[in-house]
Amino acid sequence: MQRILAIDPGLRTIGYAVVDLADNALEPKCIDAGKIALDTGLRIEGRLGQLYDDLVSLIEEHHPHYLAVEKLFAHYRHPRTAILMAHARGVVLLCAQQANIPVQDLSATEVKKAITGYGHASKQQIQRAVQRQCRLPEIPSPPDVADAIAIAITFARRIALAQIQR
């Protein structure tokens, strides 16, 4: 069995998901998903410290074999957003490195295409697709949680495909 922790990084809300992929399975099973809500009243270094502590706790609780994280995307109209997001992503990568967990980067377009069939799907389309594919009773909310589940599923399917091709 392979366990994957997936993170949708942010500086306000971080989505996370944990999926298990059984040996010779094609589809993963979502075993945990949620959000880390950072205290927006704190300065950035305080929020990054909170993120670090919460991620270390998640890693200690779930003992993942892999960590999958969304690649950084910079829109030319909002370069400051990308710079700030890079801070959170750096904390995610540090936590993985300290726990000796291999990291897999996935682009948002790749994840959206794998989950919905369309690389520019909306947040709502991702939420609905994740709900359907994971057979969840409710739409995962906030969208950051659905994004993290989508990241985890996409990477797990990549592992399953690699196992089949061996």
C-alpha cells in the first residue's frame, strides 16, 4: 500500500488530503481530507510557523510515503500572489524533506484535466468531480480541500499506471 499526503498550499486556507492506494489497485481511497485555517491576524512569519506545526502533525499522524503538492503558478497580473504562495509552498517542501518524504509536483492544469477531462475546469467543477469520484455525501468545501483531494487522486493514479506498466 502507498499513502499519499497532498497539499493545496495557501496563506489563509491550506487544503490537505490523504489517500491510500492498495497494491495492484487502480483507484485510491480517500481516508482523510480537510483544511488548515491559518490565523490571518498574524504576520506572514507567524502564519508560516503555524503551517509548519500543522503539517508536521499531519505527517506524524498519517506517515505518508509521498507528498504531492501543486506547482506554483504565477499570473502576470498578480506576481505578488505567486511570491507569497511560494512562502507556503517552501514550508510544505521543508516538512517533506525533514521527514524524508519524496515530493511530487503537479500543475493545476494537469490535475484539472485528470479529474474533469478539462485543464481549465472551474473550482465548482473540481468539487463536483471529486465528490462523484470519491463517492462523498457532500461537495468537499472549501474548494482548497477538493483541490487537495484532486491532487492526491491524480498522483495515486500515476502510481497505479506505473505499476501496471511494469
